[in-house]
Amino acid sequence: MLLPRVLTAVVGIPLLLFLIYWGGAAFDVFVGGVAALCLYEYTLIMAIGRRPTQGWWAVAYGALLALAQAFDGPVDLAVAVVLAAALLYEMAKRERSLDRLALTLFGAIAFGWMPAHLARIRDLRPYGEKMTFLLFAAIWAMDTAAYAVGKTLGKRKLAPELSPKKTWEGFFAGCAAAFGVVFAFRAATPDALPLPRALAVALAIAVLGQLSDLAESMVKRAVGVKDSGALLPGHGGVLDRFDSFILAAPAVYYLSTML
């Protein structure tokens, strides 16, 4: 439905923009909260597909990793604690399951630790705020262009076994939109984004952002679920809205620090 989708955007986008602008602990807590909601949805869809995780413990693991990342805390210690806790959980169960252990740790890393690089990007000096705005704008433009062009002009399937509706036409339209946003940003603030970094960041967002979307589609398709949830009316679940950041956020952060 269009109306719920529009209303969600009208409320959600200004709030997100304010949190990016404000930064600090408020944005870090937001990132941790998003990770926890993504893990909650992940555990639900795994349960629907009869591929159990460690339930609420998986949510806690992902939130811990995300908050350690967001607050620039001892990430190595957080990883060690999560791994030890997950192992002890299985050792204490009457029916032990390596599959449950693996799915739990995969979720905590993929949907907790990886997107939490958003907070690291926001903390970059002196252009962290602008780079965070850029990443969200590029992802939104990419998703919109890929969907619009794929729906109207798409003919060649991109990965039908993972996401039947995605097309190569939509993929290249998404790439063009991501590059357009990045280079529009560079034209406005060239000091924040030198040419080599602009090219690398644009390519990372364009390709890895869409591969992240396919990765989430792979998870949902494996358990026969269309949407990760219904928390965001008209948009599906939180995981559906933040899936593009799984690979894109770490890539943009490390490219920004290395280049």
C-alpha cells in the first residue's frame, strides 16, 4: 500500500536525518537498536523455516557486537564473549546443534557487527557526518532506481534463484544512481571526497549494496519468507530496510580510512 509507505517515510526519514546530524551516543544507540531489531527479525524468519537459532540470546549477541563497534569499545573482547556464550549455550543443552550455533553466530556478525560500521563512519573526522548522509542518500537512490527501472524496463533476470524480481537493468540503474549521488556530493564538497576515494566509495555502494540485498534475499528464500517483518508499514521489516548496509557500510568505512 502506498499510503503506509509514504507515512512511514514522512516520520522515519526526518528522525534518521536528525540522529545522523546529532551523532554521538544518540546515533550509536540507534545503530545498536537497529541491530537488535534486525536480529530479532532474523530469529523469527529462521524459526519459520525450522532453522532454529539461540533466540533472544542471538539478539543479545548481535546487539553487543553492534554496541561495541558503535561505541568504539573492545570489539575483540565482545567477539570472544559472544563466541564463548554461544558455545556454552550449546554445551548446556540436552540436544546440541552445531547448525543452531552456526546460524546464531552468522546472524550476530552479519546483522549486528557489520551494519554497525555506520557508527564508525559517523565518527570519522572531520567529514563523518557528511559521509553518513552520503551513504544513506546513495543507498536510497540506488534502491529506488533499481526498483523503478527493474519493474518497468527489466527483462534479464539478475539472480532468479535468489530474488526473482531483480534484473540486470535494475542493477545497472542502481549503480548509476549510486555513482550520481556520490559525484554530486563530491562536486559540493571536493575536500571531503578526493577522486580516488569517490570512485572507490561509489563502486562499493553500487555493487556491495546490491549484493547485500541479494544476501538477505538468499536468507529469506531459504526459509520461504517474503519480508523480514512488518514493523515498518509499507516497507516490510527493519532488516529489509537496512540490508543494503551489511557489506556497504564496512566497505565505505575502511575505504574512507585507508584512502
